[in-house]
Amino acid sequence: MTLQRQTIPVLGVDATPLDVAGLTGVLNRFVADGTTRTVVGHNLHSVTLFHAEPEFRKFYENSDVVLIDGAPVLWLWGRGRKPSGPVMDYRLGSTDWIPALGQVSGLERIAVIGAGPVANARAVAKLQSIVPGASVSGMPGEGWNDDVEETASAWLAEQRPQLVLIGLGMPLQERVLRRRLGSLPPAVYCAVGGAIEQIAGIQKLAPRWLGRLGLEWAWRLLLHPRRVAYRVFGEPWVLLGLLVRRRLQRRPAQDG
């Protein structure tokens, strides 16, 4: 099954614009298919990594679904487009679609990798309530290293889940999937960043009205200033430089 990609103006990346219902339908088909699939999301951080790291870019280009996660990406995509519903419905962070997993038919085995032991256990319990008929297992991801990665690979081979939520932070989770995907059991692998702590209730979600105004960054900055400050104030300038360089590199080819 081929999903239509759309180019995000200015940013030079492609995405798979879906709302919750659309993604649920896609996951229904992926689970029924039983092959290896990947679901990722684009925000300004991932766009920066896309243009800065060739291997990260290759992983995104080969992913089955690239959701729009991040207000600036959504706004640029929405310019001049006429989606079937409100534009904001197509902004899908992991915590927007995980609560709808109960609508995925045939989903019987879920694995959760990431966060600390307490957050992981709480997330597993939450997912068990979201998908009551499924068996949900978890493995914390704190202190990730080569040994933990080997253990996680063996654990997944034993569990043989149909859906894997991997939340190790970006770009670690993408690097792990890129390295291991070929040897992991068939499943839908979803890179979910900090969503494990969020669905566990340990990390507070921004009020939805802030999300609709594109101000979630202010909420995160308030709660985690040291962790978020560079992403908010520094990384956009890095991305701007990468986009300018990309445009200058393309110009001689176009002129020729």
C-alpha cells in the first residue's frame, strides 16, 4: 500500500498528512498486513536533523508514514491547501493518536520501549485500558547503550508484538530503528519521543488551546527550560542556515 506524500513548502521535506481517523485506518491495514512498517513525525527538530544528517534523512524518506507534528510544519503545509477537515486535525503528535489505538482491529500485542521504569509501567497500564483486549508489555529505556539495545532486540524477538511504541527521544530512537529494523520481528514501529511519559501522566501535556495556537513550545519551555531552550531559541537558526545552504547548492544545478 502506497500512501501519498506531500511536500512541505519552504522546509523541503515530505509528509503524509493524516487525521486521527485516517491514521487509524492505515494502522488497521498495517496490522492486518503483518509486515514491518514505520511511523514517524515531522516537527522543526526532525526537519533540522533531516537536512543535517544523511542517515536520518534516509530513514525518514523510507518510512511508511511521516505525520505532521509541529505547528510551523502544519502551517506551511496548510497554505493554499483545502483539506477535508480543519487544518489543525492534521497535526498529529503521538498523544493525539495513541488514545485511538482501541479502534485498530486485530491489535492484540503491543510493546512499549522507553522512559524510566515507573513511567514505562504506567504507560503500559494506560495502554491496557485503551486497548483492553491486547497484551501490553514494556521495557524501560533509561541509560540506553549497546547492551540495552541488544537486550531490547532479544526481548522484541520473544514478545513478537504487532505494534511497538519506541520513545527514546529524537534522534536516538530513529538511529536505533535504522540500525535494527532489518533484524527485528515484523511489526509497526512508531517513534513517539516523550509520549511515554506523557501518557503515563508524569509529564504534563499542554492545554489543547495552546496547541491550537501553536504555543506548546512556551509550555515546554516553562516546565523544562534547560532541556527546551536550545530547541526554541537556537535550533531555528541552525535550520535556517541549512535551508539557505540547500538553496545555494541547488542554484548552480538549476542555472546550468
